[in-house]
Amino acid sequence: MTSKPEMTAAEIAKAVAGGKMSALDATEAALARIKQHDGILNSFTDVTAERARAKARAVDADIAAGKDVGPLAGVPFAVKNLFDVAGLPTRAGSKINRDRAPAARDATLIERMEAAGAVLVGALNMGEYAYDFTGENVHDGPSRNPHDTTRMTGGSSGGSGSAVGGALVPIALGSDTNGSIRVPSSFCGIFGLKPTYGRLSRARSFPFVASLDHLGPFARSVADLALAYDAMQGPDAEDSACTTRGLEPTLPLIANPVSDLRIAIAGGYFQKNVFPEAVEAVSRVAKALGATRVVDIPEAARARAAAYVISTTEGASLHLDRLRQRANDFDPAVRDRLIAGAMVPAALVDRAQKFRRWYRAELAKIFKSVDVLIASATPCTAPKLGQVNFNLDGVELPVRANIGIHTQPISFIGLPVVAVPVPLEPLPIGVQIIAAPWREDIALRVAHALEKMGVVSAPAPRGL
């Protein structure tokens, strides 16, 4: 038996653990797909073929010896290139970081995935220093949308979205500061999980905005998303923001009914600045779930503005020395926004942080009477590569800055979200399933129910 692109991670793991397929065969099949299609998709920056083969052989040897190899036995996966991968410089999508010494140790989440039996096959393209919503990189070229290669993947985890959407690997890891998991999930037609802030360790990954950064998985099914998420849970003293909560597995819970959940549609701000396809996607999800209640989230526009202030100032602080020493080696668009961030008055940052506390408290009130909120993940389907502007509610706005218009007010306070793909024609688009802090299980339950109803699904890549 050999791995096929349509096989889920759960199916691969079951076949490998059951002796119907070797981990090496699953790995070779993934490497062959990468070789065949990545010249078009440009999702990978590094393919760790020999490392992957060595890990796969080790998994096969453990199985032959009767050992439990874990729930992800032989499952190929890849990571955004801001994760430390032992032996590779952690480039974070930049030119400058390529001069760094190779990482001495893998990121915590890679270690946990491989401890569960998964096989790392490479590192993935991304927007420079994660300050991007498009998936376009001036140094490595753009990652391309697997459903129409003339279009964006979304960013900054563009290679992650492209690799999973293109069925090169069943699971990829990415980061989400203001929407960088949910945007590529939406454009590439796949599932993505941005966990609660602090839920998954960020140890040995390159930061962007420490107070907003999250790491999480992409997959082509909800079960695979839960499988990867559960494998990566747990405290980690090497990330000061990581929770000390114990393991809270979600996979055993995703098939539970959702009829008891109080589900509402995010109104007001979240129903503005949307193209018809985003309206249709939310409508389909709401109808399937029987959701009719509309809840306005107060001051969501101000939350987005505050998230921008915090992002640009924290990002500028992180990169100040690089800006002084190697300004010409930055993507000009990233450089200019970081320079602008360095000049934001401290009083505005203070106000943004104070507002953040107020906004978090207001959302906590909403979640006393609601279990789930649904909202569009992106205002539109994937724009054309290189597209500079689009029209939102009659106003011409820059694409790059406004793709995350509906994701930023949610990650601003670290809420868990599952992005689910609605397979519209000709392109898919995502919807956010938003839950209260630490209730990833509820968001995954709702996503699984929608998947079982056939309302959401990851379409086969149409552009390959």
C-alpha cells in the first residue's frame, strides 16, 4: 500500500501502525509529490529528505519491534520556516536570517510531533518576518494557490496553506499573529486552528509580536487538525507565555453533538467590508447550525486598530538593530511598516494595551451567553498575485493591509478559532468558528459537525 494525496493523516497513521504501509513508503510518496508539484506551488524553501527517510526508518523499526510509535505514525508534515529545524538557519522568510548559524535543536512543537510518530519533510515559504497577509515573498517568490496558481495563498503562513491545500502533506504548522493561519486556510480551502494564546509552546520559533503570536496546525480534515493539536499540547517552561494547564485532548470529543451549544453570528463590524462570497459562506454555515441570533462585538474596529499599533511597535522593537544595520536587505514593504512602527508614540501603545484589557472583558461577557461565534475569515476569496487594491464597501483599500480585517479583532485577545473551508465555486473561502478561551474542543466540535454535514470540506487542488 502506498500513500495517496487524498489520504488523511489519521488514515496514514492507521495504515502504518497496522503494518499495511511503511512509514518510509508514506514519506517517499510525500517527497515525490513535493518534487512533482512544488515547482509550481513554491510552498517549500527546504526539503529535509534524508532526515525524513531516517525518521521513517526509525518508525518502521519501532513498529517491527512491537513498540507504540504514537498517534501520528509515519505521517509526513512540514513547518513554516520560522520554526527552528535542527541543521537549518531559521530564516523567517527573510534574507538577513540566512546568515544565522543553523539551529542546534528543533522547535518544541516539531519535537512533539515527531514524538507522536510524525515525519518532518521540510520547511515552508512565508511572508518576511511574518508581517504579511498575502503569501508573497520578495526573496523566495510567492507561494501559489493550489486552486488557481495565479492567485495568492494568503499569509504569512502561505507555504503552509499551499502545501496542505495542494495535498503535498496532510499536516503543516504555521503561526498566527493577526490572522496568518486563518487567512491561508481561507484562501487555500483547508482547515486551520489558531489555539488560545499560550496554549501551544512557541519555544525555538522566530517571533514577530510576542504578545500576539500563536502557533498551530493546518490540515485537510477536522480529525487531523485535532490529532496534531492534541500531540502538541502541554506546558513548556521554555515559553514564558505557555499555559501550565495539563493535556486536554480534543479528538475524543469532536464527534459529540452540537445541538446543546449556543451559536451566534458575529454582527455589526463583522458583516461589513465583505464580498458576496464571504456573505454566502457565513450564511451556509449559520443555516446548517441553525444559528439565527446575531451578536454585536463592541468596538471591534478599535480592536483591529489597537492590534495594529501593538503589532507594528513590538515588531519594530524586535527588528530595530536589523533596520539600522541592513535596511536594504528587507522587503521594502515590511521595512517601511517597521520604520513607521518605531515612530509610534508610547502613549498610543499604552492606550492600545489598556483598551485590550477592556475588550477582553467585554468578550468574556458575551461568552457567558454564547458558546460559539461565527464570522468570515477573509473578506473575499484569494486575490490575484500582485493585486494591490480591492474595493470594500465602496472604498478602494490596499489588499495587503486589509485581508485580515476580520481576523485581527479575534487574535487581539487570543481567542481560539477554527477556520473552516466552504467549497464555493470557483474558489473556496473560510469561516471562523470562534470559542471562549481554552475551549478549542468546542470550536473543533462545531467544525466537525459542519464537515459531517458536507457544508465545509477541503476541495481537491484544482490548479495542479
